[in-house]
Amino acid sequence: SAYSSKVFRVTFLTLAASLTVPLLGVTVLLDSPIDPQPISLKEPPLLTGVLEPNIKLRKAERLWENQLVGPESIVNIGDVLFTGTADGKIIKIEDGEIQTIARIGHGPCGTREDEPMCGRPLGIRVGPNNTLFVADAYYGLYEVNPGTGETKMLVSTKTPVEGQQLSFVNDLTVTRDGRKIYFTDSSSKWQRRDYLFLIMEGTDDGRLLEYDTVTKEVKVLMVGLRFPNGVQLSPAEDFVLVQETTMARIRRYYVSGLMKGGADMFVENMPGLPDNIRLSSSGGYWVAMAVVRPNPGFSLLDFLSEKPWIKRMIFKLLSQETVTKFVPKYSLVVELTETGSYRRSFHDPSGVMAPYVSEAHEHDGYLYLGSFRSPFICRLNLQHV
């Protein structure tokens, strides 16, 4: 028996070594698609008080299930909803009926390789004349007539801005008079289809920009941002809030008043990675998060933040799609006050009802939840939570 056990151990170790050594050799020789740098994040905030986990997002209802493809951002003109989808379409939803009104790119659509040609409408806003302003990740800023479907290019990604390419146009916010559009370019290196590379590498080449619809000028307002994402003008239009996804925080840039041209921190060390930000009826802001940094609990993103060698190893061996499967489907929407404190939070701890939530848009007592991957829009009655 002892002899058999020894033979087994030797055989097992020999087999393990014969598999491990070649694997390590191949891993060392393989190139990594990313070159990450250590990022220092604070310990995530405790999920207590108004951040206490709950299942309030599960009270939402799914609308138009399997009729939409990744409705990232949502706006309304009256009771008519508009959204952009992952198959490059700009959609109108009126009286429950779905209609494609425009598309900026062209087919084929459906795969990761198709995205740059197909286009990917992300942020969408309504202008003062009831036209739609759309940020397409691959093509740039556009104005769309919702009645005729006519599209007008405002800022093209083919034209560098201050010597730097626009590679990932993400979100936008518009002044009430329609004169200024503030928008984010998440990276000059990575495109939307490689957003996970952008997060994991911690690239700091994102920018906040301003487009003047009268002079046609584009200005760079902020540089050195790590995945700038959603943007929102304050109700007084004196500052713009910029979600910095990789750093789990919100920056503030002043566009008028005594502080004009200055910037500071609005919210730091958030409980998740913020995507889009929109006004709430209380005078505060809705922030959507598709990824949460649980505390208590284990946050994979926080664990990897200061271990670039592990990140390199992961992406030498696994695709972005495979890595995404290891990220828990925990959806979180928080409402911030006008000063940036937490007012309330809605959770879906396992993404049962509202997975991959990207935006919370309030309209007529409901919260409409966009998603960059799900085939539906969720609607939450704010009177019932």
C-alpha cells in the first residue's frame, strides 16, 4: 500500500510538472494585449445605511423583452421613448410600438468585429428643438431628427482633436439652449469593443470635451482621465459631472462662475464602477453601476488593481468575453443629493431582473433602466420602492 501510494504521488507530480512547465513557458512567450500599471484604490465603502443591500431592483418590470439589443441610454419626448442599441439603431418606442428611425453606421452588425462599421449609439439626449443628440462610440457626435430620421454629423472621430484621436465617444450632456455639448472620449487607444482592456489596463488617456454648435469649435476641457464615461450638467449649468469608471469616482468641472475652468472631486471611492449619470426629480443625480465593489465581500477588480502581472497573465490566456463571465452580475443604482451624498440605493444582487444596468432615466414617476447588454428595458415604479 505504501509503495502504491508513493508510485501514485511520483506519477502525479511528474504528470503535473509535464503539463505545468510547458504551460508556463508558453505563457511567458505569449504577448499580452494590455500593459497595465498599478492603480491605487481605497478600500470600498461599507454597504451599510442607505447603501445596505436590498432587492428593490427586482420590483422592476421588463419591457419589450427580446425586441431590443443593449439599449444603453434612454430619453423621452413626452411619453415617446428613444434609445440607441448595440445593432447600431436609434429606436423610437411609441404606444408600445418599436420603430427604427435612423442608423449612423451600416451593416453587418452582430459581432465584436462588426462594431466599428455598424456603429454603437451610446449617450442620447434631447435638444431644445426636440431633436436628438447622439454619441456614437465609433462615428462621433450626431444630431438626429426623430420625425424624419435625418442625421447630421457634428463631430467626426476621423478628425483628431488637439492632436489626439477620438476612439471611444461615450456620453454627452447638452445645455438648455442647445449651444454647448459636453461629451466624453473614453480613450484614444481603446475602442468600445475593448472596454474591458481599458478598465484592466487603467489607461489614463480619456478626455472631457466641449462642442459649440454655433462656432463648430471643439475644445478639450479635461485630460488624463481613466475611462471617463457618463456626463451630466448641473441643474444650474455651472458645472459638469464626469464619471471616471476605472477609479470608481465622479469628477466635477466648472463651466461658468468664479470657478470656471477649475475641477475638483464630487464623489470619491464609490461602491461600484459608475456608468451613466442623469438628473433626478429631487435635484440630485441617478448613477447606474453594472459592477459592484462589495464590502464586506471580495472585489475582483480591487484585488487586481495593484497586480498588473496577474492582469497580463489573464489576458494572455483568456478572451475579454471569457473574463466577463467571472464578474458577478450585481446591479446597483444610487441616487445622489445635489452635494454628492447618497440619498438611497436600489440593488439586484445577482442581476436576476436588471443585469448590466448602464443608466437610470427618470420619467413620470418611473425609473427606466438601460443596459449595454440586455435585450430589454426595465421600468421601476418609484412609488413602490
